[in-house]
Amino acid sequence: MSVIWTPKQLDFKRINKNENFWFLPKEQNGIKETIWQKDVPQLKDKSSFEGDFWVLHHGDSDDLSDLSAASASPPQHAVFLRATARLRTQNWKVWKSLQRITSDKILVKALVDELSRRIPGLHDRRKPPRIVVFTESDTTYCRRIRDELQYRLKVKHVIPEFYSYLRALDGRRDEPRLPGSEDNSKSQEPTASLLQRRAISETSFGTSQFDYLRRTALELKRRANGRQNVVALGVLGSDIYDKMLVLQAVRPVLPDAVFFTTDLDALYLERTKKSFSRNLVVASAADLNVKKNPNALTNRWKIPPMRDSYQTVIVKETRNILRLRNTTKQASKAYIFEIAAGKQVDITRAGAASWPMWWLAQPWFSPVIFVLALLNAFVILWAVTTRVKNTSPPGAMKNWAKWWVYSEITIASTGVLVLLFLLTLWNLIFHRCNSLSGEPLNLGISIWPSVMIRLLALGVAIYLLSRAFYSFVVDGDVERADLKHTLAGSIQFRRRNRGGKAVSTSFPTFQRLFDGARKALAKTIQFRWSLFYRRTLRWRIVKLSIVYLVFSFVLFWIWQPTVPGRGGSALLVEKIVLALGVGLYLVHLIFCFDLHFSSWRLLRAIASHFDRGSPTGTPPSIDLEEMLNSLGLLTTVIGKTLLYPLTVLILIILSRLNIFDNWVMTPSLIITFFLGALVLVAASLFLWAEGAKLKGSVLAQTSLRPAERSSLQAINSGVFAPWYKQPIFAAILSALAVFGSVGIALTRLLSQSN
């Protein structure tokens, strides 16, 4: 076998009708004799050579189109390995035999099918989604593929928006320069700067089109803020550097859109470009690997991965020619890849169920799912509030409550273990790509790690809510009883005689006045204490949770968060698990806030009593040390509940990190997450400030002895503790520790898998 490389720009013509070699440079009419004399001089007898001459043409669709228009019939033993557009000629059925690569028609069909697995809106004809496509306007390839894409999307009732550009966005041709030509490094600098995410100096003159690209990206961003969100964006072109420039300019503007293109290239796999090439969906005629199974013993070819899919097609076609296989048919298979960090993942055979996609596309489906999940959270709330102190063991739930709570914890734990097994062992040990319900299991392009963390958040939320009410009932009841007895039962009026001895008064007038003060205080405390009543607490949590959910729906309607997964079943599971976790997080948040707010009102009522004093100006005598100790222990129990919603919130935020997949934090998510954390922090700080105020009012009593004042100042539990012992600071440090440790573990896991 001899391989002769000739410049693509040279024209070709037929020399002799009786020869198999049809395409020859017109400048070299005696090329065949030159081949015999120069390349194979050992063959003196030319008639002894029985092989055929094959021309593997590197021309594109424009070259094949020009040739078909100039010639009446196609030559034999000549093939085009880059021409993918369908020819528009009367003899199309005859000329298509020259194409040995998968056509654009098949690639576009595979792309649209892949988009249908990822975008539920493509299954709802009443409100089709918005899709934008960047395409070349000066090549036959892009004009044909644009028409094909427009036809395929029209079937889905989608009218795509096309933005065109001229080939060579950087003002340079992609053909190699002739030897001896001067290399202008300045022309390469803008392209390298843009691809390396450095600032470039854009000018509105010259051959470079950077300024057009940047203005188009800004226009897309402006229109995306005022209209329907762009769910998918395509980049179609024949120059890989042009496509990379478009991705670099547009990806930051539409970070949550599905980006797609054609023709796999090794440039997508470079880690320096993963910020705008990761999760890119590529429909290609071939993989970069010539051999699907590199360890096959029957295959002796030791070939490294190619630089692009066209090189793979050339190698495969050469192998078929040497093996005398039938190569007259055009390839009819399209591969679908998703770009991860430093690798491409073949998801061609990853089947996905499509029946849930129509349901997911309906605007009423998400509210229904989240309302049902919130109802489940209310059932769990009712179950954990069935705890009663006077049971054996103390604080046990009813039978139906145990069954409901433990069943959900078991389901969540089983899901976490199964996904952990698949995500770790399958990726780190077997090093294979597989899918679950159509969604890949490969780390970096899979939503299953996020689903696993959300299942963990669900199980943790159920356990923490149960534990919170257990502490409130079993541990808090003792302190509440002591506090109630101290405040409402031991208020006595004492009058000091001239000798300093305390004696009880026997005057009816004073006794009546302080009895009234004692009853008024008891009534106030009893009213404030009703805030902790079990049944009232339940319904307050239900009402406030519904209000919070309605507020969140308004935000999500304005800024819709997207899911980067594929397959109806995977998307449905993700939405259900998310809804269950969010429902329990709302109950946690409102439960913790209600306890803190009720405690704040209780402390405020007691502090106001000390500030007002008694009707005669002297407050009734109370065992102040017992009161502050009871309040400190009670607020200690309540303060611990602050850790629980923050832990669930951290897990939910952790599940949306983009190290797992193309998760994007939309304004709606940022507002809701920040609002929840702000409510918890504010509740803890206000309760702490009210405790300090109450302690200050108690210490301000002039009737206190020095020993009593010292013992009161020594009380440092609950809200009376110093700032560094308050639950809010412990919660923040614990949350950061959880976030940091889990984040480091997952980062190491991902780095090992890549």
C-alpha cells in the first residue's frame, strides 16, 4: 500500500477512461508514471501490479457538490470522507456512493432525539421551548444541516432562531499555510486569549468577527431576561475553532442551556476549555477510538485515539479497503457523546423512557408534586408529634407513626446505598459507562450523585425532626414544668422589717394587690406558654409552610431552575426526591423558627414584668436563680434545633454543585436558600439578645444581695451563655465543616475517577 498526500486545493480531473485512478492533479498529467518510478521503483513490470488505486478525498461538501455539477458520472474507487451534506443533483442516487461518512440527515435526527430526552418542553406542542442555533452562512455543509435541523424541529412544533456568521471568526483561514509564508503571531493572539478566558481587545473593523459574536451574546442575554428562557443552543460549523469561540462567548450567558453540535474533536476534551465545553452534546459519525475494545486479542491494530472523528473515518475506510470489504454503502450510524472533564462519554445506546416527559412538561405538574411532598412532610410532622413523655420507653411514637417514619428512612437509606455502589464501584473499579433509566452513571455528567445526596438529606431530615421533638418533649418538659412552677406558683410578697428580717405581710390591702399581680403574671406566662402547645404548634407549622411554598413558587415561575439530566424516568425521580427533601426542609425551618419565636415572646413577657415592677413599685419575690436556670436549660434544648434545618439546607446546596453535573444556581434558588438561612440566624440572634436583656433586668433589681448577684451572673446556659457558645455560631461552624469535608471527599473521588 502506498499513500500519496496531495494538497486539497488542487483541482482533479480524469486522465484515462480505462484506468481506475480517476482523480489526478491537472498540473501533473504523468502522475501515474511518476508514482511507479519514484514511490515503487522495485516494480519494474507494471503489469504485475494487480491492485486498485483508491482516492480517499479530504474534500468537504462544497468540493463534492462542485464535482457532481461538473461531471456526468462519478468516478470509481474514489470516496469523500468529509462530505456529509445531501447532494442536490438529478443523479443524486448515483453520486451518493462517493460518500463514506454518516450524513447530516442522520446526525440531525440523532441530535433532535437526544434533545427530546433532555428537554420536556419538546413533548408539549402547546408551548414549544426556545432553541437558538449558531451556524455558518457561507458553506454548503451548514446550509444543508440548517435546513435539516429546521425540518426536524418543526415536527416538534419548534421554530429555532438562527444566528449566522461567516467562516473563520478570527479572520484566518483554517487551511494550512504554504511553506515560507510569514507567520503572523498577532493574528493568533486574540483566538488564544479568548479560548484561555483572557480579556481580548475587540475592534469593530478588519476581518475578525469577535465584536459581532460578543454583541450577539449580549443580545441573547438581554432577550433571555425578558422572554422565554433558551433551553438549548446549537453550534454548527465546519471550523472547530469557530465553534469553540462561539461556545466561549455564549456559554456564560446561557449557563443552564443544553449546548449541542456535530463532529467529535479532541479539542473539546482539553481541561483548559472544560468551563465552556463540558456537558456539550455531540452527534458524530465516529468516535475518537478506532477500536471499541482496545484489549481485543484478535485485533492487531495498535492505534491511539484520533484527533477528530474524520481521522477515525479515514482509518476505518482504509482498513475496510485493505480487508477487501464492501465499501460502496454510506455509513448510517450516528454516535451521541457528552463531554466530561477530559473524556467523552458514549451515550448512544443509553435508552431512556419518554412517557414521563409529557407530564414533566405540564406547568401544573411541578406544583402537584411539591404539594404532595409537603403533605408527606405534614404526615411525618404529625407522626413525630405523637411522642408522649409518660410512655415506656419515654417519648415513644404511636404504632402507625413508627411504621410511616421508619419506612421512609429505610427507603431513603436503601436508595443512598444503591446509588453509592453504582457511582463508586462502577466508575472506579469497572471503568465503564453505564446508565440508569437513561441517565449516565459517569461522574461529572450525571445527576445521580445529586439524587443520592438529596436522598441522604431526606433521611437525615426525617431523623432530625424526630429527634428534635423527642428532645422537646422528654428533655424540655422538665424545664417547662419547673419554669412554670417558679414563675406562676412561687411568687410571694415579702416585706422587710427594720431589722432586715423578711416576714410575710398580713395586711389585706397589700395581700390583695400582690395576689392580683401574681395572677396577672401567671396569666401572662400561661398565655405565652400556650405557644408551645402541641396541637397549636402543628397548625402554625402547616400554615407557615404553605405560605413559604407559595412564595417559592412565585420565584421559581420567574426564574425556572433546570435539571441537566436525560430520560423521563431519571428526571421524574429527581423531581420527586427533591420535592420530598424540600418539603421536610420547610417543616424543619418553620418548626425551628416557631420554637425560637415562642421562646423570644416568653422571655420578652418575663422581662417586661421585671421592667414594669409591681403595682407598688416593688416586684414580687421570685426565686430568680431557679428561673434563670430553667430558662437557660429550656433554651438550650430549643437552640439545638437550629442545627437541624441548617444541616438539611447544606446537603441540598451541596447536591447542586456543578462538580456533579451542569447544575446552575438560579436567582430563585439563591433567594430561597439565603432567606431560609437568614430566618434561622435572625431567630437565634433575637432570642440571644432577649435573653441578655432579661438577665440584665434581673441583675438590675436593687433588692439583690451580693451573693445572689454573683450566683445569677454565673448562670451561662442557653441564651445566657457567651456569644461563642451560642447555637448559631456552633451551627455555622458545623455547617461549614460538613460542607468542607463532604466537598473534599467528593472532589477527591472525582479526581480519582478522571
